[in-house]
Amino acid sequence: MKFLIRLSLVISMVWIFSRGAIYLLPGDPVDYLINESLIQISNTKTISEIHKRMDLDVSFLQRISSLPHSESLINQEPTIPLVKRAFFNSLTLTTITFVFTFFFTLLFLYLGYLSKRWNQFWHAVSIFLASVPIFISGPILLFIFSLKLNLFPVTSHPLLPALCLALYLTGFWFRSISQKISNYLPQSAVPGARARGLGELKIFIFYVLAPCSGSLIRFFTAQVGNLLNGSLLVEIIFQWPGLGYLLSEAITKRDYPVIEVGLFTVSLITLLSLQIGKWLQIKLEPKQA
Amino acid sequence: MKFSYLWLLFFFSSSILALMFQHPIQSHHLEQALQFGFDPFGRNCILLSLNAATQSFMEIALPGLVCLVISFLLSTLCFIKKPIFQFFWNTLWETIYSLPGFIIAISLTAFFPTTRLIFPMAVLFLLIPYLIRFYEGQIQSILTQEFITQAIALGATPVHLFRVHIAPELFQATRAILPFLITRLLIIETSLTFVGMKQPGKITSWGELLYMGKDYLLEAPWISFFTALPLFLTIFSFHLISKNEAS
């Protein structure tokens, strides 16, 4: 009950922030919109009309208790389908990134688990990968795979941005997970499993990874929000039409209804993924949680 | 490890020396072929990159310090054990964690473009939630130690507990996290500038150079190379130091 109250309170606070942040902007937001983004708006609609469309002529309480305007101010497209499309694009990118990162991390972990010397090597590789920021690796990958080798198109293909993001994240995931595993290993049942003659891969999956699954799942679910949020830079570099790209474009053009809906969507997904992770950890590892 | 310290020592001393050799901006070279090692304005890319390093570190120093102090002070509030306060405190932080930090940082820099104070504010917004979570975790783990239970049994007040037992441990933890924090700050600063969301300063920073370099990636790849390489080596060195501190 307490959890539900807190969750609804957090969702309402995120909603209030998404709808109310416009009041924090300096000056009249509509003036900025007309001056900075699209001049044709001023030709077709008067300032007061835009004020009305953006619910700026009502009080703060009325504004936060109403839904945002359903159309984008710039291209007049309905906001919800626009955000929904961008969300599914982001989800595609996030899923491919997740699969790549998961695969690379598990591969590094398994190879590192097999021998101590290799473990040192994979640690060095992970530090190397984590040290190449996306704005460096992105253009390099574009240059090699799209311009020189011509394997992927420069834009609108999710594999290259996903690979770029996955390489960067593998560096961090490997270090975090190997830290969790090395904390757990001294008290694990690995020696017993080895004595029973089980294969190393089986031991790795069932006696090393499975007992830490609760904290690993919590870590992964926390990463969903980070991925949706952190893929912004990748989406800008590779011009992938995801949520981050949509939001950055909307911010530059001051398309307030799209910003409001997009911001609320990203926050809600992050919040829900965090809560699901917490709940799963409680179910899987009640003592640890 | 030795590599990290040697690189940082070499790099910072050369960056400071490079400040003496700042090139004045010359006429735009676009009509002529770009010379190897020079940017479109005729400036030496190596010197420019070294100058940019100083600028980037100057940009991140103050926001980083302010973040540390604010987070340190705010995290002490987790000592207040009143359930109602804890409820609202946790709700507030859950809200902040779920907000997309980078998008809000970009919004801040886009909507308040006239003041240079906005960049430090964006950094505060991105880093404080992370640091508070880190400090709170540290405090919670210290509070479960046996010596704390014994100190409480001997009648230690919360202020005494904090001053004598918790603050020194937190300083140690801060020392351990500092290299990682610097890399995070560098990446935030460079990312925000790279997407063109930061007011340019008097001296070009790493992000501004990379932003310029991406337009000349085919004609003059050395602009990006001479910027990306020292940036990568610096982040790599700080990561190595961070790993060493953590172990």
C-alpha cells in the first residue's frame, strides 16, 4: 500500500514537472518559439492563439490537471503517435544494444572466469572500451563501416548505433558485474560443483551467475532507463529517429507539447523499469534486497 | 598505473606550457587546401588541443567541487530517521532519478543560452543524484558496522558519530571516487558541447574542437584525431587510477 502511494506520488511529481517546467522558462515561451524556431507560425496564428493552444492562459493548477495539447506546434502532427513512433524506434535500438552488450559482457566474464590471466586482460579491455566516449567511437564507426567498407547506411540503420553504444556499455557492465561476482565467489558452491565433475560453462551459469541473478536483474532494469536516456547522443550522431533525437529536436525548435509528452514518457519508463527491477530483486533475493 | 600518472603529468605540464603559445585566429582557410596539423582557421591542432584540455578542466573544476559539497551535505539528511521525512525524501529522489538527466541538461543549456552559469547547473543536475545515492549507500554501509553499534551503546550523539566515524570514511570514499568523477565530468562537458548545447568560451574546449572536427572528418581528420587521442588517454588514465583506488 505504502509502495503504491509512493509510486503514484512519484508519477504525479513527474507529471507536474513535465507540465509545469514551462513556467520556469525566462520571458514568454511563445515569443521565443516564434523568434527562434519557425517564423511561419507567426504568419498563421496569433500569439494569443498559441498561448491558448499551449494552455498558458490558464492557472498553474488548471494546466497541470489537464492533458497537453495533442498536436506538435511545429509540424502540426499529433503528439502521441509521434512520441509512440519514436519510442518504438528507441525500444528497437535499446533491445539490440541490450542483446549486444549482454552477449559481450557474458563472453568477457566467461573468458575471464576461465583463467585469471585472461581476467586481467578482459579488465584492461573493459577499461579501454569505457574510455572511448560515444562521440569519439560513433564517428570512427561511421567512417569505417559506412564510408569506407560501405556495410551499413550512414543513417536509419539501428545496428551501427547499437554496436557503438554496446561497446561503450560493455566496459561498464563488465566491471560492475565482475565486481558483484567476485564479492560472491568466496561463498559460492563452485568448488563443490567442480568436485561433482560439472562442466565449466554449466558451473558458470548455474553456480556463478544464477545466485547473483537478483542484483543482476536490478542492475539491468536500472540500465533500461539509462539506455533510453543515454542513447540520446548516439541517436544524434547516427540520426536515429528515437525518443532522444525527437526530444533534442523538439528542444531546439521549442516544440513544447512534444517535449512535455516525451519527457513524461521517458521518465515513466525509467521509473517503471526501476520499480520492476526492485520488485524482481525482492522476489529472487529477499535477503540481499 | 605508472602509465596513467606519467601521461597525466606530461599532459598537464604541456597543457600549461601550451597556454603561452596561443595562436591568434587567422582568416578562414576553406578556399585553400587544409594544411596537415592545422584547423580551418590556421591554428596548430596540437597546441589547440592542449589549450582545450586546460579549458575543459577549468570548466569542470568548480561544478565538480560544488557537486561534491552539496551531495555530501544533503546525504547527511539520511540521518533523520522520522518516517514521514524518509517517505518524502525517498519520493523526491525517486522522482529525480526517473527524470532524464541528459535531456534536462540539454533543455537547460538550450532554454537559458545567455548565461554561462547554466552549464554548471546542468552538471549539478546530472551529478548530484548520482553522488547522493553513492554517499547514502556509503553511510548505510558504515552504519551497519560493529564499531558504530558500540559507539551508540556508549552514548555517542549523531553529531559525534558523524564527525568521528562517518565523515573520515566518507572522505576516503570521495578520494576513491574522484578519478571516476573527473571522467564523468569530462564526458558530460564534452558531450554537451559536442551536441552544440554550450555557450562557447574564450578558449576552445575539447567538445568545441570535436564539434568543429566532425564537419571536417573527411577533409581534415587530424582535427578530430588530435583532440580525441589526448581526451581518450586522459579518460583511460583516470579509469586506471579509479580501478586501482577501488581495489
